[in-house]
Amino acid sequence: MRKRLLSFLPAALGLVLALGSLTVFSACDSMPDGSWMRCHSAQRAVAVSAALLAAVLVLQALARNKAVRIALNGVALAGCVLIFLLPGTLMPMCMLKTHRCHTLLKPFAQVMAAAIAALCLWNLFALLKKKSAGKAGIR
Amino acid sequence: MLSIKTLPLRNLRGYAARSAAVALFAFLTAAVLFGGTLLTSSARNSLHTVQARLGADIMVTPESAKNDFDAQTALIKAEPASFYMDAAALEQIRAIDGVERASPQLFLASAKAGCCSARLQMIAFDPETDFTIRPWIEDTDTLGEMGLMDVVIGSNVSWTSASQGDVIRFYDSDCRVIGQFAATGSTLDSAVYMNFDTCKALIQACREKGLFKYGDFDGERSISSVMVRVKKGYAAEEVAKAIRARLDGVSVVTASDMLLGLSENLSRVSGAARTLMLVLCLLGFFMAVTVFALMINERQREFATLRAMGASKSMVARVVLTEAMAANLAGALAGAVTAGVVLYAFGAFIGEKLNVRFVLPDLSQAWLPLMLSLLAAGLSASLGTLIALKRIGRTDAACALKEGE
């Protein structure tokens, strides 16, 4: 039971990342004229990617087939790399590093992506070490 | 197979809640010790860097700029500003006894960037007389000599977000970014540096766009500030007093006045961090002694069994000490790593909330505080265990085994 619950931990972290990037760790507010700052797109991209990542990780936790779980973990790992690179590298953010998007959104996304990636790697390692394959299909 | 070597780890696993409690105190102690040490030493380093970077002993600005520019808080919090005075002040300052060098600077605030609400402070220097900015440029990797329309950006200006390629635009004029200064942990990091000719060209561009509000600005006769270096043997305060007496309509501040705000914030945070570290270290130590004393008391029969099976007192002590060290070091390592991740990731946000600017050292330089926190956690575990172990020595194994029968 404890193992089962633990397998949902990466998905829970993915959900925290999606919700956190929209609330507590959100990017900069809108400008006085009502338009969004450039970092807003990065925030949206992080939130959407994190929600998709959480969905993949839920499937990974529910799947019983070893090959499916390995594949889903691989996809999740790639998703983590994408989220890590999204704010600042793949998507531009504000000009000054003192802005919220640099001080909160970017580090939050990167720390959470790194933590989820570490859990995915652990899962992959455990799955590859496992001798017997589980039953096929998703419970 | 169960052996005296594997026993401590099996005990830790077998009594997970107890092990977690011990590790938790080590986690908190190490997190506060490592985090606190890193934070205070980084803030102190930042103060020294700003002091070195400031380069001047005195700064002279127009008195009319006091609403836009407060020298005492300028290094902590400053809005980009433009203000000007007559360049005649420069010659008057140079003529004052005690002044070794004086160099003018020109300031211009950028318009709000299209991407965000950021405005940058542009600081221009006179390459012929400057002694404050040129030394930094020489210490920085640049793409070449600074020429017309070349700029060096402060560490807070995101090179990738602010510029396209190496080009940054101000008032629709392209400037080439040739380098980026290392962080100082002050508002100097949010500025863009250029020579006088570039700044004058940008002021002209600003004027053409109808955004320049300073009608009396004369490209040849206007400056924003004068940076002054005092001759050896002269006190900056005395020279500042002489400048105030000689020049009207200027505001004169010494470097120590400018650094006052930073050093006040530093001592406030250092004091709080030191108190917290001391309290948590003492608490951690007493908790280690208490937890191990209770644990050893509870495990009297277990130790007596080990003794009855032929284990010497020192073997039993080693088992307990290994358990304590393993739990404490694991907790301490996790605490230090967590504190490190939080500080390195959210340092800028924490600094902003604490109103303290700091520049964290490279990870390669953080090993000393890390080792010290682990050592402190290890020491408190060993001392706590040794004190508690004295009890084992005093108890007779046979009596302990008969207890409760």
C-alpha cells in the first residue's frame, strides 16, 4: 500500500508544479496598461506542461506493464527536461533578474522539475532492475 | 546475516520513527547552520564587493536630484533617474585640497521596455578620467574595447531576455552588449554602463522621440555626478565638508554614507541568524542528549542481551554511536542540501524579502560551511551519545536482564 502511494508522488509533485506556477510562484503581474509581460507565456507553458506531466505520471503509477511504465517514465523525464529549460532558455522572460519571473517562477519550475526527474530516474532504475514483468494493461 | 557491523543499520531501519526523530533535529540544526552561515557570509562578501566596486570616496550629485536619488539608499533600492548639473562643478572639485582624482558620470533612465515594466539606469563614464568603472571592465571578459554604442550590462540584466543576439535597444537605437559585470548584490547590478559618447547619442535619440524632459541639458556642459578619490592622508569627511563649503546646489555623500544602509541591513540579519544558529545548536545538542538518554534507557535489556552474548562494553558503545552518527549525518546532509537548494534557487527572493542583498558563492566554495554544519551535527550526536552511554557502563547486564521478570 505504501509503495502504491509512493508511486503517485511524482504525479502529485507535477500537480503542485502546475498549480504553484499559476498561484504562489506565478510570474510577473500585468503591466499598468493591462497587457501581460513577456514572462506570462513562459508561465502558461510551464503550467500546461506540468499538467500534462502530472497526467503522464498518473498513468505511469496506474500502469502495470513494465514496458509501458518504462516508456511513460521516459516521456516524463523528457517533460522534466523541457520544463527545466522553458523559463528563460526556451522562452524569454523579463529583462531584469529582480522580477518575480526570475526570482520565483524560474527557480520553482527548475527545482520541481529536477525533483520529479530524480523520482522518474529512481523509478526507471527500479523498473529496469526488476526481473519479472507485471501484467499488461492499465488497472 | 546479522552481525555487529550490520546491527546499527538494522536498528535504524527497525525503529524508523525513532531514527526519523533523531534525523529531524540534525536536519533542522544543519539547515539553519548551513543556511545562516551562507547567508551572512554572502551578505558580508556583497558589502565588500560593493565597497570595492564603488571605487570612489565621495560622490557629488545635484541637490535638485534629491527627490530622484537618495545616495544613502541608492545601493539598496533605487529607481532609474536622470538628473544633470553644470560640468563647471568638476573643475571646482578638482581644485579642492585633498582631491586626488575627480571624474564625471552621466545618468539616463531608459524608457519602459516593450517586454515588461523594467526600466534600466544607464551610467556613462568619461574614459579619460574614470577610475571607478574602467577597472571593473578590465576585470570582465568583454567582446572587445568599449566603443561608440557599446555597453556592458550589470549582472541583473538578463542578457538573453534583454537583447537579441548581442544587441540591446534603447530609444530605438541599437547598442552592442560587449560584456556583463559580476554580481555585487546592489543596485549597481541593474544598470547598463557606457561611455559619454554613447550616452549622448542615446539622449539625442530620447530627445527625438520626445521623451527627454531636461530642456537645459547641454551635451557638452552637463554631467550627472562627480566621483571623487581623496588623496592619502586626507579624511573623506573633511574633503566632503570642503566640497560642500565651496560648491552651492550640490549634495555630497561619502562612500561610508552610501554603504551605511547595506551594512545596517547586514548587521541586522547577521545578528538574527547568529542568535537562531546558537539557539538551534543548543536545542539540537540537548535534544540529542535527551533522545539518546531515553533511547538507551529503553534499550537496557537489548544492550544487556548483547553483553550476555559476549559483546564488550566498547562494542555496544560502538553500535549506539554508529546509529547516532548515521542518523545525524543523514539528517544533517539532507538539511544542508535543502537549505542550499532553497538559498541558491530562491536567494534573490529571500534577499528581497529580508531587504538584504547578497551574492552567494560558487558551489565549489560552499563546501566549507557544508563541512562545518555536518561536523556540528556529528559532534552534537557524538557528545549526546557519549553522555547517554555513561549509563550503560553503570548498569549491570544481569540486573538489566532480570528487570521486569
